[in-house]
Amino acid sequence: MKVRKAVIPAAGLGTRMLPASKSVPKEMLPLVDKPAIHYIVEEAVASGIEDILIITNRAKSAMEDYFDYAPELEESLARSNKAKELGYVRKPADIANIVFIRQKETKGLGHAVWRAKSFVGDEPFAVLLGDDIMMADVPVTLQLINAAEKYGASAVGTQKVAKEAISKYSSLEVTSLEDRIYKVTDMNEKPSPAEAFSEFAILGRYILTPDIFPLLENSPPGHGGEIQLTDSLCDLCKQSQMVAVDFKGRRYDTGNLQGFLEATIDFAMEDPSVNQWLKGFIKDKAKSF
């Protein structure tokens, strides 16, 4: 079970990040010195992914431009002997084989993933949600790939969330297989605390087989009137093996302001070019409160 392809749904309207996302795709907002989408692509590549499909909408052509060459800018940098800056500019275009497709209607995450059917073909594939940035020693997608390959199964990334927060996520019914890996037997989308199977929530990373596509194609609208990926995953886990990986790492929901700011600070703390300055700045600011 070799996972070579990844799908990154990034077609959402970004309403939680208005007004900035009115004209700039939220995935293109910078975390330190790179747009958020760049970190997700880097995670996929570090996990052994060779081909990446990014699902966008008509307002997000900036992402396509970012992962393309910029001849005029590159020529200017070359003439000015700015080799380091030239490397920064060319890296996104060279990082992987990246293609784009538009979700022409806003019909939910399940519909967006279904749009990847022709790209995926008959191979297993990874799904990395465009809002979820991970910080981990071992890429979270690779942790899922390892589990999926070991068990010959689909896999979802999970961590426990507070009971009162489970209604923001998909709750999993699980039984333990080994340390940090569980068998998935059921799930539900955005349940109330009373309806939740457990405090294990799906958090933005999946390894799926092509068996998901017929389920998505025939899935009726679910929660919020949209085609929910969770509904088809629920059917999939009942007809074939699925595991949940309690991954090691921290997940940031950069689709909201608090998560975006947390990610910005933490990633800046990991950047040797600014971390010492930032630590001093934060200490000085804290004294004034």
C-alpha cells in the first residue's frame, strides 16, 4: 500500500478570517515568512508524497501563482545577484508536482474530495485539510501512512479534545489495537457532548482508499446541508478496515484568528533568524501588562 498522492481541499470561503480573507485566500496568509498552504505541502512532501492536487475555487488563483515560476521577479533577482532570495522564490514551484482543480460549487468537504477522483485513480491517497497546520518531529501524514500500510487500512488522524469542544469535530468510536493506534467502528459529525462516541476527534489528516468515491458520489447532504466527508467515512469504516492514529504533534486550526496567531508565534519560535528577538520582545511586552 504505497501512498504517492495527496489531496489538499482549499476551496472554503474563509469566513472565520474576514476581512483579510475577502481578497486574500486564507491559505495564503503568511505564517512567519511562508503562506500557510506551503507548510501543508511541505508536510506531504516530507511524508513521501510525489503528486499533490490542491482543490480551490475561482477566488483563489493566488495559490496557483505561488506554486508557479515568476520569470520577471526571478530575472530581477538574478541580475541583482540575490541568490538566496531567488532560491526562496523558485522553491515553491520545484517542491513537488502540484496540480489544481476548482470546486465549482460550495457543497462541502465530501464534495471537494470527490472532485479528486480522476486524479487519484485506483491508488490510496492522503488528504490534508487546508486549515490544519501540524508541528511534529515525524510528519503527521507519515505517521498515518505508516499505520495504514501496517494494517492495510484507511487511517484518520486523531487526538482527544475537551468534551465541550467535540461538537466542532467528528467523534470516533474506537477500540485499541496498540499504543496510539485504534480500530474505528463508528463516527458522527459535530455531535453534542451527549451524542459523542468519545473525545477522540478527527483532526485534518486522512489516508483513504478509492473505495471512498462511490460512497461520496451517493452521499446525500448531511450536517449543514453539505456533503460531509464524515458520513462517507462512517460507511467506509463499516465495510473495510479503518484505523485512527493518535498522532504525536501539535495541530493548529489556522482558519480562525486564535489558531493562526498561536501558529505564527510557535513557528517563529522555531525560526533561528527571529526566535531570540521574539523571546525578548514577548518578555518586554509581558512586563507592561
